Amino acid sequence: MAGKLIPLVIANAFNIMYVMPPLEFMFQPFVSITAVLAAVLCTTGAALWACGSTLAAAPAALMRPKAPRAGKRVFLEHIGPLWRSLNFTWKVTMRNLLRYKRRFWMTVIGIGGCTALIVTGFGLHNSIFEILDKQFDEILLYDVAVGMEEEIADSARQDVYQYLDDTSEIERWLACHNEMVDSSSETAVENGVTIVAVNDREELEAFVDLRHRLDPDEIIWPDEGVIITEKLSELLDLKIGEDITLDGDSRVDVPIIDITENYTQHYIYMTKEYYETVFETEADNNVVFLAYSDEETGASTEDEISQKISTTMMEMEGVATFSRIASLRETFTESMVSIDYAVVIVIVAAAVLAFVVLYNLTNINITERTRELATLKVLGFYDVETSAYVYRENIFLTIFGILMGLVMGRFLHSWLILTVEVNQVMFGRTAPMYAYVYAAVLTVLFSAIVNVVAHYKLKKVDMVESLKTVE
């Protein structure tokens, strides 16, 4: 199941832009054998590493009781006021934590991996689904894009405009020039880029919100030059002030004045006057953006109004296409439903990782210190107090692991998002704050479950039999 997670996420990313058949998982001997050998090598390699020192020892040495690890001062003891403020049990806890460094780092890294997986899971869900809200609710402010035929009579065009003015369900509309071109830089080429040419910014701002993703500064609207979308700038490795090459009916180099936030498709914004200057051709109005009136359109009637307007307009001379933004959004949403299942798989894998790491290391810890724990019981420690003696170490290790995992999760999430992105889509680049909070809370929950299980194991420690053992 885990091996299907990443391919499933990547396939769903491609489904956003392309119509693809259902994903089929085929058995690949080379990949499968390599994965199995790698897993066996890791497990047996760890076992051999652990057994190496024991196998190298002389039999006579192995028959003698193992000498206890030499004690030494931990760095906290050099902080006098802090060390003196700790009671005996806390001092023992600190010494045990810092004395067994290998166990310390194994536990911290294991718990950190658990936390990082949870951050990635919730962050992945948010990064993919948040683009729908940002792109279709905040950036694209129109409801329909109507495409006009290339050869359309002026009278037919005026009839369309008159219908838009007379229809009460339409609050505003904008006729602009759209053209599909190829774009390139010195290092890359990107096909299928849409030029949007309008008279000025005021016309466009009611239909498209041009803004920066990382700062609130206003987008610079150029008289000469263009605004390109962020993903396009990354693909072509271009920055503000550099030239982008546009290849349509003619090939031109134009300067980039600013870069705007955008998540689906690639757009280049410019004025009609500048378009006509650089391409030396007229910027005809071949696309009309429509925005419905809020007073006339409710959630229950929007489909009916769209159906009515589309039926009328598609019968008009010169109208070629009628594309609803809501339909495009629904298509994207349906293609990403299985992302929720991927998130569940990630969280389950994280829970298993946390439980295995914490339980095994706690079990080893108890086994190695059986005589010590039995001694505590002889001295009068109750079962709860004995458990708390071990729990304190687990709690500190969990805290350190969570802190490391939150940092690891940030980089793992960024890597996975960049891996599953397709050229025509940009996902959210940062995990939300709730992903980090959920990751920390769930990791604490998994750790608490392990502590409960360990409590019952500690209750079974027989102090008399344990003190009789040679070890």
C-alpha cells in the first residue's frame, strides 16, 4: 500500500490537466527485487552492526557479567543553578537521556520521521486543495469566458455586446484579446501560454486579481513590457527585468516588468497598445469575460442561469465557446478526491513508525534496566512511580523528536510538492500552521499509547527474580 502512495499522488496531479486512464500497478521484477534487497540489507546490516562487537569478543569475556557503562558528567551538570534546582529523579532522567547517545538519536530521528510524515500529509492536502479557492475565488473573478470566432462581422459582435448589456443576470463583462503562444528563455521552452491584452489595468482588475504571492506590494502594470505568472517564471528561470521570448505569428522578445500569483495555466498580461506595437498586428477582442450579478444569482439557480445564457449565446452568430469557471473547478476537485486517501495512508504510516520506534526502544530500555527498575520497586516505588521514571525519558525524547520532525516536515513537504507538480499547475508551496499543530498533537498521542502499553510491561517486572540474575 505504501508503495502505491507517491505514484497515486503524482497520477492525480496529472489528472488535473489531462484526461488519463485509471492508474494500473504492474509488477516490475527489477524494481521489486531492488526494493526487497534494500530492505533486507538495511535490517540485516543493522543487526550485523549491533552484533559486531559481541561476535569479536573472546568467549571468556562473554561469560563474565557485562561491566556497566562508565559514568561521566553530562553537560547540564556544568550549569550549576539549573542542575542544583533539579531533584534526584530528574537528575537521573537527564543522565540517562544523555548517557545513551545512540538510543537518544535513534528515538529522536524515528519520532521526527513520524512528525515529518504527518506534516507532509496534511500539508499535501492543503497545498493541492487551496489552489482551488485561491485560483477560482480570489484570482479569477469572472464566471464565464466566451470565445468568439476568428471571422466575425462587426454587426454580430455588436449584437453580442448588446445582449450582455441587456441581460440582468450579467453584472459586468470585459472584451479582451487572448492568444495562445509559445514562450522561451535561453534555458527552457514552454508551450501553451495565454496572452491577455486589455486597454488598461482598471478594466482587468474587476475580472483578474493580479497580486504577489509572498508580499502585499501592488503589481506594477507596465506601459511597455509584460506581467507573467509565477510558475512560468520558474519553468523558464526568468526574473523581473529579464526578457521573455514569445513565439506566435511572429517571434518577439519583451521585458518582464512583474510576476503575479497564479496556480493553473500560464498567462502573460499586457496592454493592447503594447501588443500591437511588438507584434505589429491588431489586438482584436476574441474573448469576453462575464461575471454574474450576486443579486440575480443564488447557489441554487446559478446552473440554471448559466444554462439559459449559454443556450442563447451559443445560438448567436460569432460565438464559438462558452466556458464556465465553476465547471473547470468541479473537474479539478473530482480529479483530486483520492488525495484524501493518500493523506490517511501517510498518517497511518506515521503512526506505525512512531509505535514501532518508541515501543522497541522502550522495550530495550526496560530489558536492559530490569535490575535497576527492580531495585526501585524494592526501595518503595509504586508501579505508577516506576512507570513515570521511564516515561520522563520518553517525554523528553518525544519533544526533541517533534521539534526535529517539524523542521524535517517543512523540507519533505516542499520536496514532495515540487515532485508532483506538473508544468501547467503550481501547488501551494508552504504547509499551513494547522499541519504542524496536528503533527505535534498526533505524535504526542502515539507516544502516549506506547507509554500505556509499557506501563503494563513494567508492572510485570518481578523485583525478586530480577535481583537474582547475574546481569
